[in-house]
Amino acid sequence: MRRDFRYLDLFASGELRKRVEIAYALLRRCVLCPHQCGVNRLNGERGVCNSGADLVIASHNAHHGEEPPISGEKGSGTIFFSNCTGKCLFCQNYPISQLGVGNQATVEGLAKMMLSLQRKGCHNINFVTPTHFVPQILAALEIAIPQGLGVPLLYNTSGYDSLVTLQLLDGVIDIYLPDAKYADDKIALSLSGFPRYVESNHIALKEMYRQVGDLQVDEAGLATRGMIVRHMVLPQGLAGTAQVMRFIAREISPNTYVSLMDQYFPAHRAVGHPQLGRKTTPQEYDQALQAFQEAGLVNGWMQVQEYSCAQV
């Protein structure tokens, strides 16, 4: 039986239809992310994300490797969108994010994917790298909701999102899962191609938190609402972990759940890179844990071995 999700009310009131129209209008001079490319994607022009008006989706499946309240026992219903607003040298999913591997899909097809994942028992619908396809996601929801969609919606992003896009998602998204990748703009630009990442990320995280607040779970321990911030520790302190932890604790909330990730390895263009060309060391991850604690954060997960985590 469906819960009382706000996105159902937005659909019933006609507000979701208005947001679909606004979102598609943004594609005429695209400003969905802070790159602010200004290209007309409805006419086939492409900006940094290399995406036009048509959806491209790499996969959709039940994923069991997310944080425990996201994956639960039956998995998170992940939908991986192709292309990305970033160009991370070390991206571990670069065939999808940077080479555009995937299949063209319609909004009707996306709606069917959501409903299929719900029928499989997935605890949520997890939109992975969704920023550049927000208009199409909203349009697909308009199709899926009257057909019975009724699970939490999760927005899994690099954290490089524009305020105008996030405001369109207010009341639509139940759970935000953003990255806080960097504390230094020069490093963010050189390693990931993100101009003005720090300010953009701070604005985005604050808006996400305003919308959904701290993480909430049900009686089964499954996430129903709230924000989890992911931060991947990089070699040689390149991610600025201590500064990122302080920002989260002081300017968002010390109760924020943080997933402190220790799964970095050289991939894509990081292989042989003078700074990125090795895994992080245990000492570097220990320093990241210390930074988490010294910032006054108390909730989250540490990675105890590759692709598994334990609650702090």
C-alpha cells in the first residue's frame, strides 16, 4: 500500500504538470547545472553533459551496494543515466558517464522502469547521475504516478546542481544522496572539470537539506526521507576532507549522515597520474575518520572493506 508521498499531492493538484513545463523550458537555454551552458537542447544542441533532449539510460536494476537504509534487503531501484555534468579523471563508471554508453529511452519507457523496479520490491527509486535529465524524470513521474508509483524517490548526484533545478524537485524527491567532493575550486576544476564547485555544492546541499532535513527511517530501518552526504577520500588529501566535514557540521547540521567512502582506485585517466595514480592508504582514511570526529559529526558510515560499510 502506498504511503502519503508529497509527490502524489503535487500530481493531484496539477503542480507537477507545471513543473514539467518549466523544466522543459529550461532546456531551451540549458541552466540545469552550474555550468550554465545556455545551449538549446530541445534543438539538439549539447553542452558539457553531451546530452540533448532524449533520455539515455545505461541500466536499471535492484542494487544492493548502497548505504544500508537505502539498499535494505530487497535493494534500491537504481536507474543509471548516461553522460554527466562532470569529467572526473578518476571516474570508475566512465564508460557510462563520459563515453555515453547506454540506450536511448522515452519518458514512457522511464516510467515503466520505475514501476518495474517497484514491482520487484525495491525500497526506492534511485535516480543516479540525474541532473541533466531532470525535465524528463519529472515527465516520467507524471506517467508513473497514476499507474501506482508509491515508493520514496532518491536523487543520487555529484552535488553540482543549480538552485533552479533543485527548487523544481522540492516535494518530489524524498531522499537526497549528494556528493561533497572537494573543498578547493582549483582542484575541483582540474580533476573533475567543475567550475565554482565549492560554492555551487554548498548552495545545493543547503537547499537539499532545507527540503528534506536529517535522515528519517521507518520501523524496518529503511530511509523514508532526508539527506545522506557522500564523500570519497582521495590520495594526498586532494578532496579536502577536513574542510568538507567542517562545512557539513557547521553550516548544515552536526546530525547529518555522512558516508565516508574508501573505495578510491585509479581508473580512467587517473592511471599513471602523479597524484591520483594510487589507492588511498589506511593512514589517509584514518585521517579522514579523525576529521569526521573532530568536526563533531556523529552519524554515518565508514567503509570497513571494499564496497561494504559499518555505521559510525
